[in-house]
Amino acid sequence: MAINDALPGIEIVITVDGEPLEEYIESASKQEPNTITRYVEAKSDQIFAIRITVAKGTPMKGDCLVFAIYVDGKLSDGSYVGSEEVLSQSTTVIVAGRCLSSTTLQRFIFSSLELATDDKMFYDEIALPEDLGAIEITVSEHDLLEECDHFEEEDASSGVGIVSEKALKGCAISHSVAFEAPTAMAEQMCTKTEPVDGNAQPVAKMVFKYRSRESLRAEMIIPRTPSPPPLEEKEELSQEEVRELQRQMRDLRAFKQV
């Protein structure tokens, strides 16, 4: 659970079944200013959510902190926490997917990346190596304006779709974020905000790069599984290993007699 020094009262995690995913750090990478990058393991067809917690007494220059959520380089959804909400207690919001309307939700889900092996390049693939495989949450300081008269409705989305191997340029990316079929949810309110002093620049950013366990090993984010030591070097052997060692010795003696 990473905490950004720029806003130490904020914690953001990726959750599955309500539990945060284990986070990994790429020690050799350079961090951008006010940015924290973590890796998490993605499993195919796994529904996930983003949990944002703002601690009691977290200072804000404006009325609220706005959290914009980008998946695979595209703005997906967002939320905000007001300064009055954290005066006496911490506040947690869960972003489970993209809202199509005030009462309709498409949940986030990890999907195995479907690759095309020919040399065709698909639409809008130039930016894929940088943006694909990442969930980015930006934090900005805003003032509240008014509630919206209506909720801007969105079209349903299925995710990235097929990607060419050529576009990935050797990146060890295994998954993309897809969206489940639309489902009903409790009605959500829409509120207009504006950046404090007109400064739309985020004050902090959290990036989660999601990969399969195999891809995490390929990128040396987690150590590769070491090869087991030879049987003759092990201090203790199971019965099956004893039989295997005896078989190897018989084969060796037979080879020497030839």
C-alpha cells in the first residue's frame, strides 16, 4: 500500500474480492515527481476495483480532491472526496468500473491480451506500449460548483480488443482492462468542479502496472523460480527422489560398461 509524499493522507489500492493485491516495486526504475508506480499481478477474468482512502485531517487547498482514473491510457471514471468529509474521520470510496449512466455500471475486469501474429497494425496502436497495461489515478485539487442537471451517458465498451505483436515492441504485457456487461447500480449524483486557481495540473499520481506472474518474472519485477538442486546435492530425499537417484546411478553404471 503506497503513500505519496506529496499527499501523505491518501492511500490507493487495487482490490479483488475486497482484498488489496500485493504490490511490487521495480527498484531500477526512476520515479516521476509526485508519482508512485507499483506492479500488481493480473489474472484473467478477475474482477477488480480501485479503493481510495483519504485520512482524517488531510489538508486540501480547495473544497475537494478529484481522482481521475485512466485505464490503458483512456479516461474511464473518477470520484472526489470533500474536505468536510475528512474533518472528523477518514473517508473511503470504491471505484468498481465505468459509469454509463447514473444507474448503470460496467465493472473492471482483467482480460488476457489477444495478439495478432501478422504484421498488421491496428487503429491507435502507436501509444499502446506506453499506456497499455497500466491503471493511472491522478489527484487534483478542485472547488465544488453545483450538482449536474443530468448525467452524461456513455456507450458500453468491451476494452482494448486485438493488439498486434508488432505494436507491443517486445514489452512483456499480458493483459488489458476489459469491462463486464452493463449492470444496474444505485443512482449516482453528478457534481461539477473546477481546478483551484485554474491549475488543472495533478498534485499527485499513482500508477499500477498489471502483469501476469510470468510477465512479472520476465521483467524481473519478481524473482524467477530457482531450479531445484541436483538430487545428489540434497541433504534429505523423499522416497520418490531416492528411487530416482538409484535409477540415475544404474543408468550411469550401464553407460560406463558400454
